[in-house]
Amino acid sequence: MTLCRLLESILNTNDVKGLEYVFVFCCIWCLGGGFSKKDNIDYRKSFSDWWKDKWKTIKFPSKGTVFDYFIDIENNKPEEWVKLANPKIVESIDTAKPIQMYTVPTADTISTQWIMRKFVQVNISPLLVGNAGCGKTQIIKGLLNELTSTGDDFLQQTINFNYYTDSTLLQQQLESMLEKKAGKTYAPFGKYKLLQFIDDLNMPQLDPYETQSAIALLRQHKDYEKWYERGTKWALREIKNTIYIAAMNPTAGSFLVNPRLQRWFWICAVPFPEQGSLNTIFAAFLTKHFARFKGTVQEQVGTVIKAALQLHGEVEASFKKSAKEFHYEFNVRHLTNIF
């Protein structure tokens, strides 16, 4: 389903050129986008090696994996994602504001946001899956801010799930951004489309029947575009012009979500950023911050970042998380807080 919808989204905006290149690109991200690293095995790289070996017609460069490239449709060739980076984002950084307010373009953030944007255009919900601190929320918030700031098309709403979230609470939150249109139809204010970001999708507790009422409500909405009002009449309401974007940590909460809901999402695994990507992100902030200092101080930026990344790596390797030391969590979020 997601393969056909991604094809539809890309081909809608272009003359039909490089069809096989586009098809290969869609296959890679819809069939292989959910692979990640587990137990020191990089399944995404294994998929990439397998793909390069099997599909000889469309050749990818030997450097990196098939996920490191997008298709330049005009020239019929794979190009690195970093070529799509918007330099204005780095130029607009104000270091008086928190680092979390900016999503610095790296290959991972550019690729994920680009494909999510394509899916939003055809009403398919993206679901980003990754461990704590790998940047899922940052990638989604960066995309939401971009989509809602560029025109009159979108509104955004963020809903954080926790252990106690149930369908009653969730429905109140979802309906807070809706208004009655005609008859039993409800939709966002004006002619907007509402992007509802649900963070920690799998966090609500399981009831005695192994279900989660908040998840069941979302599934009902995705299946039928309807739910019932919670009053005396229990009247049916049709909910229009809304689309979910979600994130979850597979090592927390209920570890998974009901497959009857999951089938409506395009699933993308978000790996921890590579050293090169972290270097790019932190350098963007430190270089901007130290621009008003004298040259001898500015020269230290690279050294400080290199030292921080090296120390973080050594701490992570020395203090392994275990059942006894479950608090040994050293992820990118902590490193980001330092900067």
C-alpha cells in the first residue's frame, strides 16, 4: 500500500521520467525503511547489500548504502541526500534559543522528512521508530514547523502519550482542535488540514484483555473516519481533514502497537546519528555561537566537538545498560543538552 502511495505522490509532481529509478527508490524505502540495527547486526546495511547484489539494472554508488541516495529524476541518477540541504536553516540559527528548536540538515533528517512530506501529501501517516534520544521527535517537529509556517494549508497539534492515556482523555485532546462543520461532520478550523503528532504511541497501559483503549480509538478513526461523541446520545461524528504522525520507542511501553492500527502507517526506523552527522549538528551551533569571539577561540570548536564525541563514546562503551544498571542511558539527547 505504501509503495503505491509513495509512487503516486512522487509521480503526481513530475512528468513520468525515470520510472524505473523512482520505482526502485520507493521499493527501497517502503520495503527496507523499517530495518534497523539490533544485537550488533545492521539489518539496514544487510538489506542494502542484498539489494545491490540482486537489482543490477539500477546501479547505486559503492559508497554507503542505498538509503544514502535520492533519485535525481531530471538526470536519471542517484544523488546524495545532503545535496537537498537548505543552507538557510543553519544561517537562521540563534544560539540564544535552545538547540531543540532547530533541525540541522543531515542525510538522516533530510531523507526522513522528504519522504514523510510525500506521504502527508497523499494522506498516509508516517510512524518513526527508534530508541530514546535518536532524534525522532526532533525530525517530526522540524517537519511540522516547516509545513505550518509556509502557508495556510496546515495546523499542528502535539499529543504526548503516557501510561495513563486512555480513549476518553485522547478524544478530548483530539476534539479540542476540531469544529462542527455540517450535520455530523467535524474538521479543523477553517480550511486547514490538521497534523496530529502522537509521541510515544505505544506507552498506554494494557488492560486485562491486552488492548489499549487509546490505540483502539485511533484504529477506529483510521478504519472508518468516525467515532462516537461521549454524551447521552453517543451520536456518530465524521472526522475529516486530519492526519496522524507518530513516533515510538520499541524498547519501552508495550513494545509494539496493535497491527490493525500499524497497517495504516508507513514505518521508518530512525538510527542513532553517525559521528559525521553529530559533528555537523554541533558544529553549526558552536561555530555560530563563537563567531563573535576572536580567532584563537574559534579554532577550538572542532577540537571541543571531537573531544565530546570521543568521551561520550567511551562512557557509553564502559557503562553498559543492564537489568541492575537500567539507568545507564547515554544517548544523543544528553550530548545535545551539553551543547
